[in-house]
Amino acid sequence: MGFKRVRFNNFRNIEPREMRWSPGLNLLTGENGSGKTNILEGINIISGWGPLDRGTKTLSIPSWNSGSTEVQLTGELESSEIIKVKISRRYAIRIDDKASSASELRWKIPVLTFLPDDMSIVEGSSVFRRRLLDMVLALIIPPYAMRLSEYRRGVRQKALFLKRGMPSMIADRALLPLASWIWRMREEGVALLADSLGGFEQLAPFGIGLSLKRGGAGFERDCADDYAKALVVNGERERAMRFPVVGPHRDDIIITSQSRPASSALSRGLRRRTAMALMLAASESVRRKLGREPVLLLDEVAAELDPAGKEQLFSTLHARGGQIFAATAEPISPEVPCAVYKISSGKIDKIEEKV
Ligand SMILES: Nc1ncnc2c1ncn2[C@@H]1O[C@H](COP(=O)(O)OP(=O)(O)OP(=O)(O)O)[C@@H](O)[C@H]1O
Ligand SMILES: [Mg+2]
């Protein structure tokens, strides 16, 4: 399942032309600033995930200087269904001309996106590790995304109480069932990822282990008991810091290599390989649960791999099957079948079809 064609109308610097895509690997090449990440972002939006978080303030999505503030993305799936996303003051999503929602879209066309920052998943902030897990869980457990945002709203509410020096019992009571449910789902998610990772030992043969570290907790096995106990243990700290320190918003995934912390045990290049293996494990986890290969959007993810690592990556991607959009500013020419596109100032040209 993937996109047969996508048309971008008034979207960033991308020319308004219908593009046909290969059902396999689509390699987007081009200079810095040509529009590769914009194309990935367009596909991310038309799959129900919204604009990419590029770590900078998101500038306006409609093309500058066009005079119009309305953006339209149109895509045809391999199933021949037509998806339309119109962005003006709000999002309007239609599938085969019927009003639809972002969650329905994500269910219809599972997509996983990996940005350059995700390559520091092993040594970087816990935000990247939670993002990977949440992306997988949002695809395989329909109510997950909604419950997570409900939980986050509750945490913001609690933070407000703590900031004002007010008791937070009401927020804690509302958060307990959500927090313990999210912990249960995340623990299952980590186990699934760890299991799927076993299939990518060629890429990361370093005995990688994964486990969930519950935020501010870990006193009891049962999630609800643990949350309640952690609140008692950390109550004073939360009041002193005026910030909630207990709960899934402070979770981490502990990554080890032969039982040592992978962040210090592995070299930079080997950490990049581990990041790639985790990304493929995420994709495999989704496939196992949904019975469909998710579409992968990869932005500059092969940048720091050595030539052997790159070949290993592309041959693993090829063996996986399914549709992939991979952006690269480096001239790479993998030994596997792929369609190569050249992007220049938002103009997309197919330059090669390797079979
Ligand atoms: N709303 C917009 N209208 C027109 N152009 C835009 C808009 N938003 C962003 N751009 C331009 O799109 C250009 C291409 O951005 P993009 O991030 O896709 O480049 P890239 O090919 O991924 O580059 P890099 O190799 O550096 O990652 C940016 O330089 C920016 O000036
Ligand atoms: Mg880019």
C-alpha cells in the first residue's frame, strides 16, 4: 500500500504538478534548499500526520508570493482511493469525496517518518525515543494518539496547579488511568520493538537491548499502583520544582549494547547503525500488527553511514518491500532497484529508473 501519485498545489516551494511515484524506493536527490524535505512533509500531511517538526518555527505552508493562503494536496493510493487535504484556516480531509479525519487517514495509509535528528536516538534526548515508540503505537492502537493527547492536556493542567502552589489531587486522579494505560501500551510496544529488532542484526550486530523506564516511577510492577506510589515518593519534589515529574511524559527507553549503555558503548557510526536498525524494527513492528508495510519517509538518514552501512541499509530496505521516499543531498546510487528524482527549486524530475 502506498501512493501512486501526489499533487501539491500552492504547497511551499513545490511546483504544482502531478507526480507519479514508484511503489518501491523513491530516491529524492537535490541540492540543499531544493525542496526534498518539503516533499516528504507534503506526504506526511496527506497521510494524516501534519507538518514536520523540523526543530524550527514552522513558516507558513502556502507558497510565499502566491497571494493565496489555501493549500491543496491530492493523492491517489494504490487501492485507487483519492485523498484530498485542504489547508486554509483549518484542515479539511476527504477520502473519495467523503469527509474524513486525520486518524482515519493514518489508519488507511500507515506512514513512519524519520528526520535527521532521529539518527541521534541512541545518545540524544529521550524525546526522540518516546517519539519512535509513540509513532508505532499510534499506528497499531487506534485510541493511542487521542489518549496520549488527553494525557498531555492533563499534565499541562497539573503543571498549572503546581506553578500556582495549589494542590494537584484532582489532576492526579484524572491522570492515573491514562498514565497507567499508556505505560502498559508502551511496555508492550517496547517488547514488540525489541523482538522485531532481532531481524536486523546484520545492520546492528551489537546485542541491542531495550526496556522502558517509567518516568519518575518503577517501584511497583502494576502500572496504577506504581503511579500512585511514585506520586507519594515524588510529591515534595514536584511541589518544589513546580512541575510534574511522574508519568509517561518523563519516560525513557533504555538502550543497551551487550548490557552496557549503548550511548557510551558504541561509536558514533555504530550508534547511527543502531538508529537505522531501530527504525526498521519500528516498520517491522507495524507490519506484524497491521499486516501491511508502512510507507517510510526518510530524510537524510543514511548521511553518516560508511559505504558498507549504506549498502546494508538499502539492501535491507529493498528486501523489506513497500514504498519508501528517501531524501538525500549526497550523490548516492544504491545497488538496488529504485526511481531517482532530481529536485531543483521545487521542480521534480524523474531522472532514472533502476530495475
Ligand atoms: N511557504 C513557502 N513558500 C515558498 N518556499 C518555501 C516555503 N517554505 C519553505 N520554503 C523554501 O523551501 C526551500 C526548500 O526547503 P527544504 O527544507 O525542502 O529543502 P531540502 O531540499 O530538504 O534542503 P536540505 O538539503 O538543506 O535539507 C527552503 O529553502 C525554503 O526557502
Ligand atoms: Mg532537507
